[in-house]
Amino acid sequence: MSDIVMELRDVRRTYRIGGGMFGKQRDLHALDGVSLQLRRGEVLALVGESGSGKSTLSRILLGLEAPTSGEVFLDGAPVASIRRRAFAARVQPVFQDPYSSLNPRKTVRQIIEAPLVIAGGVAASERLRRVRELLDILRMPERMLEAYPSQMSGGQRQRVAIARALISRPEIVVCDEPTSALDVSVQAEVLNLLMELRAEFGLTYLFISHDLAVVEYIADRVAVMQSGRLVEVADAEALFAAPAHDYTRRLLASALTVPAESSEA
Ligand SMILES: Nc1ncnc2c1ncn2[C@@H]1O[C@H](COP(=O)(O)OP(=O)(O)OP(=O)(O)O)[C@@H](O)[C@H]1O
Ligand SMILES: [Mg+2]
């Protein structure tokens, strides 16, 4: 088994924007020649200013969007050659907003087991056993099984979204701002859970965050995006200690700007 679990090679993603009565059509290069390797078992954080292409990259990793050009590989195989369902079982998302990502008309049990129902081939009793096991690992009470999303807190909903992502026993979990919609008090709890799950299930994470304190806390490596390109990919410790790229330095500096408490003048 190779050390590289997923890879992007010279991936471009172009959106045609404008046109109509709002002016001329033009191409927006959301990803502009991105090559990136995801190593087995790591937490790779993806940072960069708003609009730099982070979510676009995550959707391409998840197979939700196809690159305009370039290639994506999972365990050395071109993703285009892998069946959709088999791929989905191996690469799963956790999105930012647990309010809009959970179906309000389904119970927790139905939501979590849905990926197994869609994939087929797992008996109802085994599905329920796995749902219970995950609830237990995520420290959610058994009675939550028949609850609806509207009856849960944001933190509980995000746990349900995480359980749904893990039920198919994926290798890779792609998290796009998974804690930024949560109350500060539950952010750390959810982050710690994600890290526990990594050890328990041998997961690899791509983790998008605006919060550099969070990134410093959890990331093994950091990839920095600017205008659709990767400007720096480095070990987290090295990057926070001595960012090589000017853009990274500015990004770190802007996050560390705090109001001056006092001055000696
Ligand atoms: N479906 C789309 N159609 C047209 N343009 C898009 C589409 N999706 C993204 N874009 C554009 O592509 C660029 C990259 O967007 P993306 O959502 O990947 O950025 P991001 O880094 O995730 O930003 P944020 O930090 O705000 O979430 C932006 O200019 C965005 O407006
Ligand atoms: Mg985004």
C-alpha cells in the first residue's frame, strides 16, 4: 500500500460566469493547476482567503464535481475508473452547516444508516448495530436514535453528520469548515472527537478551516491556497514557525492581529 492515498495532478476547474444582462461572459479559474498529495493517516489542512478555491478543491476530492482538466487518483487508480458508489463509501464529507446538511424529515437512525441503504448489501440488523456503535463512540445517548434534527443542538447535529460520514467505513473524510458554524464551547469537543476517530478508524482528513488556531492544533501538514493555486505545502510545525511564502506570512499575520492592550507612550 502506497503512502499516498489520494492525489490531484494539475487539476483545473473553470466556471463560466457573467453573461446575460450582467455583461460579458468570462472564465473564472477556481482551481488553476493544483497538484496535491494526501498521505495515508494524515490531517492535511487547507487554508487561504475566501474565494481562493478551497471548497472547489474539496468538492473535486469528493467526486461531487469533475475537474475541467487534470486527474484525480484514489489509491493510485484514476477516480474516473471507480464506480460512484464504491468511491462514495471510501471518501466521505462533513460540511460546515449541520442544519442544512441533515434531512429534517428523517430520524437520526435513518440519517446515519442512509449511506449503507444506498450502497445496499448490508442487512437492517447489521445497519442498526453499526449505528448504535457509532452513537456510542460519539457519546450520544441511545434515545437519540428516533430523534429528528430539529430536536438537537448544533453540536449534536454535527455528530450525526460525522456518524453518517463514518458508517460506510471510509478511508478519507473531507471536512469543509466542520466547526465554524458551531458554538465556541462545542467546537473543541467536535475537534477532539474527529481526532479520536482518526485513531480509532485509521482515517485520513482533508480539513478546511479559516481558523488558524484550529489548524495549528490538529494539522500534520498545511496547504495554502491563493487565487486557485497552491502557494505553499509544508509540515504544520515548520509552516507556523517559519512560513516560506509571503502570502502565508500575511495570512498568519492577519490572524494574529489583536487590538493593542496598552502602549508605553
Ligand atoms: N458553482 C460555481 N459557479 C461559479 N463560480 C463558482 C462556483 N463555485 C465557486 N465559484 C467561484 O470559484 C471561486 C472559488 O470558490 P470556493 O468556494 O472554492 O472558495 P473558498 O476558498 O471555499 O472560499 P470560502 O473561504 O469563502 O469558503 C470563487 O471565486 C467562487 O465565486
Ligand atoms: Mg469554502
